[in-house]
Amino acid sequence: MEERIIIIGSNGQIGTELAAALRQKFGNESIITCDIKAPTQLDPFANFEIVNVLDQQALKALFEKHKPTQVYLLAALLSATGEQFPKKAWELNMDGLINILDLSVEYKVSKVFWPSSIAVFGPHSPKDQTPQYCIMDPSTVYGFSKLAGERWCEYYHQKHRLDIRSIRYPGLISWKAAPGGGTTDYAIHIFHEALLSGKYESFLSENTRLPMLYMDDAIAGTLQVMDVPAENLRIRSSYNLTGPSFTPSELGEEIQKYLPDFQLSYTADDPRQQIADSWPKSIDDSYAREDWGWNPEFDLSAITKEMLTNLRKQQ
């Protein structure tokens, strides 16, 4: 059967690279990218539709037109932006998900992907090697909307047999797309500023350790979890997933190996620090390793080399 894959929120950090990977895998004609507005540079191979995930009629028309076999829902307001617009974040992150779940059941979509986040963990969650199952008391709208979303996903799987799959992404690092307003985005900004000005003022303190993942690994993991036979999946809420954990100071030291004069300083009292302090320092992703062979390729050294090499080419 020919796949018809809809990606909603395709203009974002993940969507940009996921769309390219899915086109390579399934062919250009099989992929329909969608967002609330057209991208600044539309891919010449794109089948693109403007759609608002909160507009139920427009979504229904989209599903009726394309009859998708798979749907990737990426539209969301992220952690830092969500704290500025909390009710908007809740509405987008929750109502958008439920709209897609309902239509996926109605149109008998074969598989749905929805990303969760390490933001589902909170101040009382274990900080080191945070397990798949533990206390989860997120303190941000983004975090508790993702936690509620996980419960809806498992509910729709149990009640409607919807084959929905999910990953709790850590901080994502990419040179291809701009960051999207997340707390971990310092780890992208720092590379741009290191090359532009030779210095960077981090909004997180020097010893703030957070789990991260290079975008190539994130895309690979997403494709892996979507490919694995349904019977292999033990988790229908969302899988823990991670790459290396590091601090701004450790990242700065890696950058200085390539740019010895790079200077790193720190901002006091940024509100994003409080968010970061509530999140895990490292993640136990053993379920993903056991259930579908997850194994990230990029460590901190490889990420630093890739980021600087590719960003230099863009200058």
C-alpha cells in the first residue's frame, strides 16, 4: 500500500528535517507538509497545505482530501514560549492533539506520531538516570500539557486501538533550522554566537546539566519507533530517549578546542533557569534500547564538530 503521510507543524525545528527524511524514504509524492503559514523557503518538492491544527473543519477537509495512512503531529508551543502564553500553549498543545486523535480514528489512520518531552518530569522526579516510570510533577504549561497528552495517547490506544507512538525528546541540537523557544536552546545559540562574535552569554548557569540529542539521532529514533512492529512496543504513552548529558561549561570547553578565544559568560536570574532546574540531568532510555534497538550515534564531541563544521559553511 502506498503511504500518504501528513506532517502537521512541518515548519519547525523537528518538522523541517523529518519531512526531508520521510521524503527520502517514501518519495516526494507521499509526504504532505502542513503548518499555520507557509515557510519562508518552500521546498520545491513539497506538497504543502496551510492548516491550523485548532480548526476542526480545515483539518477534516485535509484528511478527506489526502486520506493519510500516517500522521505526524509536531505543532506545539515549547517550554519558554509557553510560559509567556500559558492558556494559548494549553489550547494548542491539548486541543490540537485531540483533534488529530479523533480524526485519526475516524479516518482509520494506520500510525500516528506525537512527540512528548523531558518537560513531563518535575521537581520531585529523580534527577539522575530518570526512569521511564516515576513521580511526574511538571511545573510548566508545556510540561503538564505533554503529560496530559501522553495520557490521551495511551487512552486512544486502549479505547480505540489507535496505533500511536511517541518519544520524550530531550533538548534537540541542529544546525539546519532555527531554535523554537525551548529552555535547552542555549545549546544551539551558543554555536551561532561562537562563530559570529566569539562570545556567548548563557541564560543557564554553568553547571546546569541537561540531557540532549543531536537532530540526526532524533530523526533516526523517530523513524525507528515508527517502523518497529506494533507488538514490540510496550509503551503507548511516550518512550524516554536521550543522547549525551552536559552543562553549558562543558559545551563551552568543547567549543574552545576549535575556537580557543571563545568566551562564555552567564546571565543571572533568567526565568528559564527555574525551568531547567526542574528537569532531569540524565535519562534512562533502556525501554527504547530493548524494544526497538535505540542507540544514539553522536556524543558531545561529535555534536560540537558537526555544528561548527556545518554552520561555518553557512557563513
